[in-house]
Amino acid sequence: MHAKDILIDGYSRIQEEVHAAVEGLGPDALSARPSADANSIAWLVWHLTRVQDDHFADAFGLDQVWLTQDWHKRFDLGLPPRDTGYGHSSAQVAQVRVDSAELLTGYYDAVHAQSLECLRALTAADLERVVDERWDPPVTLGVRLVSVLSDDLQHVGQAAYVRGVVQGA
């Protein structure tokens, strides 16, 4: 098994878990927050998808799906178009409301499709390419891909937890 196959498997698991976390939920459940400053399922899934979209686009020299496929217009969140959710205040988290689970999964699936195209074309040498020199040591593509994978899995796990809290209430 090659490294790219492991990454493809990992990112495909995120997709499965995103669907499991949101399918069958309505707008109120998706926007529910276990406490006043907690993140909602909608925010968690939107954020993990924005991060994946942003980081893959940057690392592979692509445009973000969020912008090129007009997802920013479909979501209509009133946030800056390139916002990914990093450092959001409680009020900004509350702005991330969606009308349906299908909007979240649709955007994730579009980002996932672009991500898979990138991953399928990877070579071992590509993983060594430096994509961010602001860190010491500089971040390689391989490290960036694993970082996004880790971050996304953590957030989708949080979304699954919030789903359990919301459904149990």
C-alpha cells in the first residue's frame, strides 16, 4: 500500500463520518449548541470542510470549491468569503446556520471530490515538497495532509458527540 492510498482511505473515512453526523437532522438540530459557547454540528462540519478546501487549494495551487462552485452564496452566512472559522467568536459560530443536512454534505462531497483528485495524482516525492515555510521546520505536503486529516477527524468526532447530546435531550 502506498502513502497516497492511506491518505485516500483516511479522507474517505471523514466523508463517511460527515454523512453519519448530519444526515436526518433538521436545521434546529444542526444549529443546536450544548452550551452557549459550544460549537454546533453545522459549524463543526462547515469549518472542517472549509479547512480542507482552503488547505488543499493552497497546497495544490487550486481555487477553493467554496468560491468556484458558489457554495459561499448557497450558505449565505454573512461571513467574509475566505473565512474558514479559525478564531471564531461565539457570535460567529452562531452565524453558521444551514437549512438542511444536504447543504453540508453537498459542500463536503464537492471538496472531497477535489481532494481525491489531488491525492490520486500524488507521488512519494510530492509529499516532501515544502508548502509552508512559516514554521520551523517548514511544513511539507505530507505533514500538511496529515494535519488536515487529523483536524477533520477531531471535528467530525465532535459533531458526532454533539449529535448524541442533541438527540438525547
